[in-house]
Amino acid sequence: MRLQRMDLASLGVSFYFLYLVAIFLCLPPDDIAMEIHPRSELLKWLLNSTRYDSNLPPNFDDDEPVKVAVEIFVSSFDSINEITMDYTMSIFLRRQWTDHRLKFNGRLYNTSSVTIDPRKAMETVWIPDVFFSNEKTAKYHDVTQPNHLLRIDENGTVFFSSRVTLTLDCPMYLRKFPLDSQNCSLILESFAYTKDRIQFDWAASQIDKDEELKLPQFFLLDTNFDTCTKTYKAGIFSCLRVDFSLKRDINFYIIQTYLPSVLIVTLSWVSFWISYESVPARISLGLLTVLTLTTQTYSIRATLPRVSYVKSIDVWMAVCLVFVFLALLEFAIVNINTRRQHRYTIRRQSPTNKEKETHNNGTMSEDGVEPKLILKLKAAKIDRISRILFPVGFVVFNIIYWMVYILIDD
């Protein structure tokens, strides 16, 4: 009986031992070895040159391209220059891809991700060679340290973010300037790897911007995203494109251009209320308004490129200059007609009427009306017509101008 009990006990111990062995074999290696390794060893192991080559893309030995998800955060949208037709912006360029060579067991090192020193980030890990095809100038920020973030997750996902300031080409069509809208693009692509090696795609969030982001002369209406391909002699390359739809803020030009020119044109009409005999006053006023408007026109042209088509601001300034010039020309016509009428009146006076004129002290004509009074009435009539004709014409021009340039498409 005792022997039977001992056999049962030994059998139970054997089953229990086999159960522990089975659990031991089913556990992963990192749960068996509970030792936590220093994180510094993780970087040494990951970036060891014997197992990792930063010069080769992750899928170098495979036929599948490396899929790179791109996201852009716009921190500032600076000057948009019409003369050079470009714009400047500062962005955080974020890229994410998977590199199976950088996978690690996070439980061995008690971490799920590791961040690399930004001073060595671009030297130790393979990074997609992104460049901006419409870039004029660009720079990385390095105050107080290089503005890079490189993080590696335990599943081999690499996240790389850089702060970049770019000056990008933006061809503009200024026919409606300053009532225009513009589309400025940002195009990025790979420089060395064709689309069978690198495939760019927009991340889920695509683009983000600072909530306090404001443009000095434009409103940012919309952003449009697109994936594209570009064909060169070297091959077909994957690219991404984002278009910024901008609407110019006209308030600046109303205050600085439109309102002053309206006041100058209105000032030129003051001469219609000045007597035609006040020649110095009317000529000075006319010349002053013409020169002022001419100076304003040249100051506006200095801030714009020399294009071969007529801009809306050119039409406005040209018509204003015409109105001011016509106001000066109106006085010249009044003055010339007055002199001609005065000479014609003198010629009509015959010698037989001299006694009558002498009797009337030379102050009355044959019809009993003073010659100077006739001249004043005719000059006053022209001025009265101009007082109505010029403002009405300018109002009609304003209605046509604003309707045409606001309603027509760019």
C-alpha cells in the first residue's frame, strides 16, 4: 500500500515537472531572462555597422518600395513677393517609414522607443532623400542644437521630423492685382531613388498649421493635396504636392492706393469752383494733382514685376490720371475760348460805334450787355457742366471697374 502511494506521489511530481517544462518552453526568451539591459546597449546594438548599413534603404534586397508617410506642420507663412514671384515659409517636415532592421524587443530594455541625438541623427540612420523641386533657397535650423527629431519604435517604425525654412517659387498671374487670388505650391520628391525604391504618400493628417498663423497680405482659403510622379531621364520618381489657395487682402491697397487717388481726383475738381480769371491758382492746382498722381503711379509700379499685360491697378491709376489731366485741360479750353471771344468782340466794334462806346464810357456793347459779363457767363457755363460731368463720369467708371474685376475669374 505504501509502495503504491509512493508511485502515485512520484508520478504527480513528474507531471508537475513536465508542466513547468512546458510553460518554460512556451514563454518567449525575454520573459525567461528577466534581466533588463541598459538602453545605451540598445543603440550600440541597433546601429552596429556589422548589422546595419545606413547607406542602404530598408528594402534594398526586396522588390517592394519603402513607403514613406509625409506630414507638414506650417509654423509660419512669411512674405509673398510679387517682384521675385516667390514666398517664404517655415515648416516641420515629418516623415515616417518602417525599417525592419531596426526592430528590437522593448521588454529587454524596458522601453518601447528610443530617440537618437539630433547631432548624429542624419549620419547613423538611413533617411529618405527628400528635396523640394520648386525651392529657391532652404535651410535647416540649428539654434541651439540641430532641430531634428529621430525616434525609433520597437516595431521598426522610424519617425523623423526637421524644422526647415524654405523660399519657394510661386508663378503669379497679376492681371487682377490687387483683387487677385493666387495658388502657391510646395512640391517634394526623392532625388536619387525612383518610385520602385521609395513611394511617398500623405499621412492621415497631411498638413497642420499653427492656430495663430496669419498672413500679412493674404487670406489662406484652402489647401489641396495630391500625389504625383515625375519623369526624368534618370527614371520615374514619386512626388507629393500641396497647393495653397490665397486671396489677397485688399484693405491695405484701399487705404494706401485707392482712397488717396480718389481724393486727388476729387481735389482736381475744386478748380471748377475757382474763377477762370485766377489763372495761377487753377494751373497750380491742376499741375499739383497731376504730379502727385504720377508719383503715386510710379511708386506702385516699383513694387510690381514688369509683366507684358495690363493689371487692374494700372487701369485704375491710368483712368484717375486721365480725369486729373482732363480737369487741367478743361481750364485750358475755358481760358483759350475766353481769349478768342474777347478778341472777336473787340474786332466787331466798328469806328461808327466808338462815339456810342465813348458815350457809355466803353462799358456797354451794341446789345447793351457788357463784353466781360458775356465771357464770364460762358466760362461759368463750362465750369457748371464740368462740375456735374466729371463726378458722374468717375462714378460710372467706378461701377464698371469694381463689377468687372470682382466678377471675372482669375
